Amino acid sequence: MTTALRPAYLRGAGGTPFGRHEGRSALDLMDEAAAQAIERSGLRRNQIDGVLCGYATTLPHLMLSTLICERLALRPQYAHGLQLGGATGAAMLMAARELVRSGRCRNVLVLGGENRLTGQSRDSSIQTLAQVGDADYEVPNGASVPAYYALMASQYMHRTGVTSQDMAEFAVLMRTHAAGHPGAHLRTPITLQEVLASKPIARPLSLLDCCPISDGAMALVVSDEPSAHAAVAMVGAGQAHRHQHLTAMEDALQCGAGEAARWAFEEAGLGLGDVDYLAIYDSFTITLVMLLEEIGFAPRAAPRSAPARATLPQAAHCR
């Protein structure tokens, strides 16, 4: 006998402004965001029976979800830490939804935060993030995260005809949206010319093609019942995992976003045309361009054929 899945709702939300928070730890920021989300959900803390917590590079704690529960005086029956880079937030929401739908939990706190801007030196931040590269073929060459994205951007631009000006237009657009949000880190409007003239970071990416490093935290409560003032049903979700490292990428035109979106739309019974509010990852302008085109929200120029992948001999470690 099968058991019907429960519905899952976004019941409460909270967050700090993003930017510089001198003297505040990652735990401090997450505490503030979580307190807001729980209060706005209309629940008591003893009703939170699940906690999902994202990682913080300034807080390399082996049991971060437990540490958060201790800090927030929570006693859940389920707690879990999750690490998926920029996809961590969406993945935690999907996991919270599955916990609620299955009946394992009724009210799950989803939480992430970091004080990377003030709690970590620039060099330390660059070095920490660069470790996402392949330990044998990428990290020893000294590449940074912008360099990885720049290599991907170069191939994508070559194959599709996307230009630096195309990407710069998205930087202007996203800054325009940020200017209207009181919690955004950078709110000063920028022009197309300013983006194109900004300092090169890793060609073809310039400074204003790259997202800033910020302090901040966000929290959501996912529940099996809506509150009186919040009834946002979670009707579809999807994931697709194709590679971790740039050297393992088979095709820059297929990064998994399209596949994940198809899963989510199919489950929800919706299509691209039904979407009237879109929030999409924009770590770099090239990320935004690639995701919009792969998912199908923007047309893609006819791609050129993919270059053949070089096969490195087993002993050819780049050290």
C-alpha cells in the first residue's frame, strides 16, 4: 500500500542585509536570519523538527547543523549539513520538501550564512575557493574560481557567438534589480561602458562580471501546512549532476541546468511560459547567460561543433 505524499509549503522567511558586517560571525548572521524565519512562520522553536544547514567557509565545523541547533536552542529529530557550492540553497529546499512530503518532518528550517567578507582575508578566500579545482590537473596550476569560469566562458563564447558586451548588459540589469532591494550589497547603478572598462580579472571576465564577496544569511521554513499569511506551495524540483571539475566537462552547452529544470517542470505540470518570476544563479555574468540559454528562457545561437577533448597520459600530472 502506498502512502500519499504530503504537500510542502514555504511558510516563513528571514534574512540579513548582504554586505559588510564587522564583528559578526557566520553563526551570528545565521542566528538572526533563523529567528526571523521562525517568527514569521508563526511556529514556536519546539515545533521545528528538522534543520538543514549550508556550509560556511569561515566556519569549517564538522557538525555545523548540530552547532546551529545548539545556538538556536532547537531540538530537531533530523539535522543535516549540505555542501553543493552555489546550488546549496536550492538543494536544501528540495531536501526539506522531501522530508516534509515523506512525513519524516513537519517543519524544517533551511539555513545558510557566511561572513566571508569580514571574517576571511582576501588571499585566504581566494585560496579556499580555488580548492574546488581538480587536485591533480587544476589546483597545481594556480587557477582561481574566476579563472575556471573564464575558461568556460571562452569556449562558450567561441561556440555560440556570445560577446563581452552581451555579458556586460546582464551586469547592468542585475545591478538595476539590486538597486531596488534594500538588502543588496551593491546598489549603485552601473553603465555598459563601466562594465566593459572595469579591471580585467580573468579574461574575458572583468571586475563587474564577477559577483562580490559578502557577509549575510538567509533562512526559510518549509512546512506541511501553510500559515495564515504564507501559502507558497512547492510543486516541483529537480537536480542533475554532470561533473565537478572543469577538466571533466564534456560540453559547455550542457551543464545539467536544462535537465534539472525539465524534472522540476514535469513534476509541477508547468512549462517555461508559466513562469512570471525567475531567480537564477549569477555568480558571473557568463553563468547567467549559460543558464538562461540552456534552460530555454533565452534563444541560443546555432552552436559550433564542440572541440575534441584532449586525453592526457596517466603520468602527466601538472606539478
